[in-house]
Amino acid sequence: MSRKVAYEGDFVFSTDKNKWFFFYFYGLGFDIIDTKMWKVVSQHIYQYPDVKINRISELNINKVSRNPESLCGFIDACATNQNVYALYTGKHFNEDYSSGKHVLQYNWKGEPQVHYVLDIEINSISVDEKNKILYATTNEENARIIKYKIGK
């Protein structure tokens, strides 16, 4: 079984497409991949996925089911050539884990730079590093785009 199936997740590229940030959804962590060498150059696992694997022999596949008591990992991310920004929910799968207040900034070595704690729950992010603005969308009935000043 591959990590992609057990951990599930998504990825974002650096602006120049030389690096790849694969963030985990079922577990808490990420991989940084050098796209020129197609090699994982940095791996950070803070919590392994808590899943149950069932074999469906008729289809010759594995079905992965998450433990509802386990924590959800990152739910969105964005990247520039300098940094990666990852939105962490901090909620269990038996809760509404589609939004969060924690945005973690990492450099491309995987080293934590800044932990932003926002004032409201958001569900997606984008960043304008030149103008030092984090854009976020809300998951409310009247969804909106919010701007946060970041950096110095």
C-alpha cells in the first residue's frame, strides 16, 4: 500500500516548479520533493495516520478507513519559491474538519518559520509574499475572502 493511499493528501509546487510539497490529510506531516531528481529530500511526520485497511478481494484492492477519533492533518497549502504555507485544522475526523485557524509557514528545508493563529476559521489559503498578504476563504454561508498581513 502506498503512502498516497494511507496518508492521503495533496501537493503544491514552488513557483519555479523545482520543488514539491506533499502534505498529509490522514496523518500529520509532509514530504518535500526535488522535482529535478524526483527524490524526497525532506520528510516530516508528526503523527502517523490511524487507519484500518480492509481487503476487498473481489476487486483486488485495499479500502482505507480512517479512525473518527484521530486528528486530521493539513487541509490546504500554497507555496512560493521561498516558503510553504500549510493550513492545519487541528480537529478530529468526527468533527467538522473542513476549516482551521492555524497556518504554518515552512522553508523548503522543512524548517518551521512562523505559526500564524487566525481569528476565524478558514478553509483555503493563498499568499502574496511580495506584498506580505495571506489570502483566506471562509466556509460560512456567506463565504468571503479575508486578507491577513504577514511577515515583516
